[in-house]
Amino acid sequence: MVDRSNVFSRVNASFFICRPRSMDTHGVEISLGRIFSTPCECAWRKASEGQSYSLSAAERHATRGFAPKREQEFVAGRLAAHECLARLRCSIETIPIGSDREPIWPDGIVGSISHSTSLAVAVAARAAEVVALGIDLEKADAVSPDLWPLILTEAERDWLDRKPDFERRNWATVMYSTKEAFFKYQFPITRLWIDYSAVTVAIFEKDGYVQLKTESHMQIGHRRSDTHLGRFDCGEQFVLAGFSQTNGQ
């Protein structure tokens, strides 16, 4: 199995070297609305210095030993998550970190957090209305060709080969982001660590949908299937992917 944390750090390092510019935050807000609809609540925050005072003592303690950049991203993610919870009228002091580094949401709430160098996003909903959520945010063109054999299946690489050269890194990033969003979507329910090679993504470019196929059927909420439909959006500076399942879906 590929080390997910190693791939994640290489994706972010690749972007920083090749394309050092800030996110279009207005575009991210629009994309969040396209991917997640009512009853989900979405929020975003810029990652910057001097925000940690807004967190609880326990959350600040969790950042001890973090590099400054990692601390800023963590803080921005937690602030975005707290904003989602406030909109759901579920304000709490601390969103703890689980044993697998995942956020522990309050009872009766499902949610997901993601960040990418300068920005963090979060989505949350009441568990009575939404079974599962997964979100991932990446810088556009973040996934360089040297990472493709680690992240993409042969079928996905064949699809990329049919695209113009200047589009390939962006579509590779959409595939990577889709896999990361799906991992966050299924993990709280299944507790499964899924390798990148174990899922294959098909992109429906004009419709903004992604279809992710797993090697076997998975029970996620009310659905048992090997095919899972998500949404994506991408701008000049970012890629955003998400999965959601409402009760009764």
C-alpha cells in the first residue's frame, strides 16, 4: 500500500515549486455550493498567522510540535469546521483528533475537513439528514507526472494520455482529489484504509461529476455498491472534490 502521508507531502511540495500563487477564495465558495447542497453547511478560512488564539486550549495543544505552515493549516481547518457547527446550532469548544488523525465530530454530526497550503474548507451536517461526507481541496496542477504511477491506475493513466499535454496535470489532480475525498467519506463508517490502486475514477467533465469504482462492494450508509458518485469543480488555482449521502438516498 502506498504511504498516503508521503504522497500528500509530495503533492503539496510539487505545487509549491511549480505554481506559487494564492487561491481564488471567491471561486472556492462558489464551488462548495455546487458540490454540497442543503442540508450541508460549508465554510472556508485562509491559513494565516495569529489565528490560533481562536481555538480552545485543547485544540491549541494539539498543534504542539507542528511546523508553522502545518499549524496554520490545522487552525484554519478547525475554524472552518467550527463555523459549520455554529450554523448547525451545535457550537462546541473542541473538535478532537481521533486515533487515525481524523476529526471527531460531536454526536449527531457528520463532517469533513481539508486544506491546501493557503486555504482550508469544511463541510458538516446533521447525521439525521446526512449519512456521510467527504471533501478534498487541492491546488490546481498539484499532481506532477512522477506521482502518477503511485496514485493512478493504468486505466486512469490511459485516459490522461488521450488529453492534451497542458490539461493532464489538472485532470490527474482531480483524480487524486476524488480519491482523497472518497477516503474521508467512507472511513468513519468502514474504518478501511483504501489504497489508491484499489479505486478507479471516471470523470464526467461537462457535468462536474466523478464516478469512483471500488474493487468490491462497500456498505456505506444505506448503500451497498462498488460504484460511488461524487462531484468536483476546478478553477485556475484549485481543485475541489466531494462525496455526500443523504438519509434515504
